[in-house]
Amino acid sequence: MDLLSVLGNIMGNDASLEALSEKTGASKEESTQLLTNALPVLVQKLTNNSSTTEGAQSLFNALGAHKEEGAISEQIKNVDEEDGRKIVKHILGTDSDNVIQTLSQNTGMSSDKVNQGLSSIAPALLSVLSSAIGSGNSSNQGGGLDLGNLLSMFGGSSSGSGIDFGSLLGGGNQTQAQTQQSGGGIFSFLGNLFGGKKEDDSVQTITQTDNSGTNGTQLLSILTSLLK
């Protein structure tokens, strides 16, 4: 299972969505849409930022400072929003305003609510990543993630009614590749956001390139290499 799917399962459970809704004043549906749209973007940006030795080390240090292992819902409820804003700004950099505006358009939430939502989930995202790199480094020889242990650790449930990232990434019974080719969902969104291209061009770009930056495989590889 790729890192993005792990993040979706852990951070998209009912309790976490309710906590995010309470924090932002958004509906549960809006909170679901925010996570659906935001997580791939954050993973992609983290991967980009970690493409240099300095960037990877900076992220690794940040993960070391965010090792909270409580339930994600509790982390969101008790979040230090100032810390969250700093994390979001660091991850998105000069693209912050563009990303927030695009997320607002895709979710129907105001820019202020999107900003608050991102700030509320950012520290929790780092804490999940912090545990994920440890799990990815030691769970099995194939370098996969021990989703069961991670879900248990963070109070999530792979069979609950949280976000179904398998369906989101694969379009229900479609494969991930079929979804990308159809130009739907988050892959089209990512292409438009980062490439500034027409929809058809963005789909073509995504289907012809390695998607490890989007699903977190590349990011996980970079971070676990720092543990060696």
C-alpha cells in the first residue's frame, strides 16, 4: 500500500473528519473534500521539497519534532494552529495562495476555512509521516508500510467509514491508470495546479511520468534512506 493510501485511511476516519469540521466550522462533506484534495498536494509538495539533501534533512528534522502518537482526531482538536500555519507555509512555499485558492474552489470552502483546515491537519500529517518512515524501514523486507499497526496507533480503521482512497484513486472499480487516463479526480487537479496546463495536457503529463511523487513512494524512499 502506498503512503498516500495510508494517510487517507488514517486521517480520513469519522472521528478525524468530525474534529476537522468542528475546528473549521465546515460540514463533514466539505472536510472530506478538503482531505481528498489536500493530501495528494501536500504529499507532492513534500516530495518536491525533499528532492535536495538539504530539503530532505529539513523535513526529517521536522518529523523528529512531531512524534505525537495520539488519535488523529485528538491531535486535530488540540492542534497548535500557529505551528500548523508555519508547517503549511513551509510545505507550500510560494504556492501557498494558489493552492489555498484552488482547494477553496474544489471544496466549496472559503479560503479562510481551507487555511485553517490545512493548519489543523498539518502537525498530524507530520506525526503520521514520522511513524510511517519507521514502519516503512522495519515492517518488512519489501519496504511496505504496516498499515494495520499504523491505523491502530493513530486510532483509525481501515474498514471504517472514513475516506476510501482506493476508490478515490481508482474511480471505484477502475484502476488507478484508468482514472488518470480519464482525466478525473485528484490527478487532473494536480496536473492543473502544478503544471498550469490545459486539462488534456495535464492528464497526458501525469500518465507519462512517474506518479511516485503523488502517491508518496518517492517521499518514503527519501526519508527512510536517511535512517540508514
